[in-house]
Amino acid sequence: MADPDGREGPRDECGVFGIYGPGHEVSRLAYFALFALQHRGQESAGIAAADTGGYIITQRALGLVSQVFKEHDLQALGGDLAIGHVRYSTTGSNEWENSQPVHRSAGSGGNRRELALAHNGNLINAVEMHAKLRAQGVTFSSTSDSEIIAAALASHPAETIEDAVADVIPQLRGAFSTVVMTNDKVVAFRDPAGVRPMALGKFGDAWCVASESCAFLTIGAEYVRDVAPGEMVVLDADGLTSRQIGDPAAREAFCVFEYIYFARPDSQMGGGSLQVARERMGAVLAREAPAPGADLVIAVPDSGNPAARGYSRASGIPQGEGFVKNRYIARTFIQPGQELRKHGLRLKFNPLPEVVDGKSLVVVDDSIVRGNTTRQIVQMLRDAGAREVHMRSSAPPIKNPCHYGVDMSTREEMVAHNRTVDEIAAHLGCDSLAYLSLTGVYEAVGAADPGRHCDACFSGNYPLQGTTEANGKFALETSLPLAQSAAR
Ligand code: SF4
């Protein structure tokens, strides 16, 4: 998904990591794992670490992983166990208070529980959970639903964190791939539907968990398996233990957009590499939506690359590099302003006239949300001399917002909302437009049972009971100030 102005398309959600590894440099490992997960969130980063039996030290700040942590920070964190988080705000605004890991403590004396928590997903019953906890006297310092989970666990009367998790999970609704640490163990769990990913890995004699297996590749850990929906894994001095908490008969709803766009192509999901699945999406797209007479296939870099390759191979139309990418682009906190926007700020890439001039192009992108960027791309290519521009999307039309942890824009902002494909093509200014079908997506990812996935942003079928337009982040953000002021 291209975002030259930094604000287009669905925002990546969050990435989490956890490791129990006395004798290893756990904070440094967490740093590099977060570095590998940076694509899942660029607004804030944080690591919490502890020596066994000691206090949990948490460092978190707005910014990229490389901006938040310096060498001396990692040395100061140290620790035998650590968790980490990169964030894009889905619930709660982009403020320091909403960065993670969330650090909570409750109780006193022998009943005191201190924990740090990192969460990827979105609770759809956050408002109810928030009200219930406030009624019990629990206070909050952020507008993040992750603090609700942390508060529920920290204040829970159960003797062990595992028992607290086992009791709290059935009370939560929505998507929550979560890591929690106390001063002697890391506990990781996924919601019963398994909406967001989480993988289990081994680093020497140490166990670790991460949102995606690409984090393991980066630190030299081995990918063992996915954490199952509704499963709780405990990493501590006893090694690895696992407990099924959620109803094993619950409907699974793994996010199909992880395959299409969010996850890194070198991550393993559903038993295969995403790079291969994305190439297959391009091949199926070429079959479903050929472009006879086209001269060249080009990708919208980088996320369109694998599907463009698949399209080119399957169609026999050669592939070329139509764009030059700025390799050093990172999300900027400086907004371009009206003047630069008007002139079409090209932060991310520029077209190559030598390649596209006079050509009929098939332009492959992974998805189109609001369409502003795609319009710019079409215009840039025409300005560079392209004779025809045939847009192809390796995702179906996105027509519905996500309530499970991905900021997708509102329905009204989506270019496919209330428009036919021809109307969208006219709006984008391209000669033709076609989308991969949902059936084609499932064929490409080799999903034996599409009913075990979520595809609500395409189909409108929200798989989790209790999902409504009113729940999720918007309701929480608007109700929190009221709840807080009422309590003062
Ligand atoms: S609505 Fe879309 S982005 Fe959200 S979980 Fe479902 S498939 Fe994924």
C-alpha cells in the first residue's frame, strides 16, 4: 500500500514481542525483534525488562524503534526477561500515554502484582470493560484499550498471573494478541478467534513470542509454530507451558489482510511464506483480470512487488521497474502542508519516463483504500508519458471499516464505497481497473476453509458476535472523557 503523503491506506496495527531468557541479552533481542516488526507500527516503541524477582523497568516513547532506543538505554534495561511493542494508534490517540508496554501495579505487600503488557488488536467491548473496572475503583491514565486488559489483570485477585489471564480472557471481546510480563515470567495469549497473528520461537534455550516470525529470522531464533487461537503460553524457569483458555469450538477469524498487506513477506503464516502467497495472488489476478495488449507490468513499490511478479509470470507480459523508490523513507512527523500537497509531494517514489514513456502499463498494487494515492500514481505515470494505465489490485474492493485493530478510514472515505468498479476507474483516472476476487485471495493463500478467516473489510461480514458500527475505538474514545469526568 503506497502512502506518499504518509496518511493514505490502512494503517498497520501493532507489533509485540516477548522473551524469557536469563543469560541472554533480552533487551537487545527485543530491540532487534521490534526493528523487524517496525512495519506494524511507527508511532511509538517500547520495551519492558526485569531481572528475575526484580522491578520491571519500562522505556517507551513516540517515534521509530531506532529513535526511541540508544545503546545506553538497552544497557540500562538489561534483564532476564523482556517484552516489546511498536504501535500505530487504533484505539486511543497518538500520545505518549498510549504508547506501550503498559506498566501497571496493584495491591500491596504480598498481594502486590506488577506487570507490563503489550497488545495488538482492538477490544470491541472496551467501553463495558472500562465501566466495569471503574466501578471497582480502578483508575486509568490513557485512552488505550490495552490499559483495560492490563488493569483487569493487575487488579485480579487470582494468586497467579496465569489464573488471572484465564479468568479475564473470557470477559474480553474482540482481537487481542497480547504479551504480559511479571518479574519472573512472560505470558502470551491470543483471542479465541485468533484475529491477529502471534508466533512462538526458540532462541537457543530461550522461548520467545512475536507478532510475526520475521522477528525470529532477524534475531536468529527458530520459528516453532503459531500460538493457537485461545491459547495461553507461559515462558518461565520451567520452559514452555501451554493452556487452552478460549472455547476451542469458537469460530476462528484470522485476518485475511495479514496475507495481503500487513505482514512482512518473509513471515510465515498459515504454514507458508507470504511472499509466495502474494505472488500467487498476482497470478490469480492475471487469470481473473487479464490486460491483453499491455506492454509492461509495473509494481507500486514495495508492497505491490510480489503480486506484480506473479501477474507478469502468469500473463507473460514482461515486468519492469516503473518507479524509483527513496530507500531511506521512514514515516515523517513533519506534515507536508497545503503547498507541497498541492504540487503532489513525492516522498516515496518517482516514475521513470525512460521505462514508461509510450507504454501501455499494468500497474499492480496490493490494495486501494481511499484512492488518493492511486490517483496520484496514475497521474504521475501519465505525466511521465504512459500511453495507457491499467490498475490491478491484488485485494478485493475495501468497503467496510475494521473493528479489530486496523485503522481503515471511515466507510465514506473509501473509494469503493457506493461506487461501481467503472466509477472508481473514472475517479482514479485509469484506463481500466480490476480487483482480485475474495475467492481468488483464498485460492492464493491456500485457505482450506475461508470460514476460519475474517474478511469483513471486503465482505461486510463481521465474524465476532457483538461487533457493531458503534463499538471499538470510536465509542471508547468518545466515552472515556465522560467516564473520567463523571468519576472526578
Ligand atoms: S476487517 Fe479486514 S483488516 Fe480487519 S480483521 Fe477483518 S480482514 Fe483484517
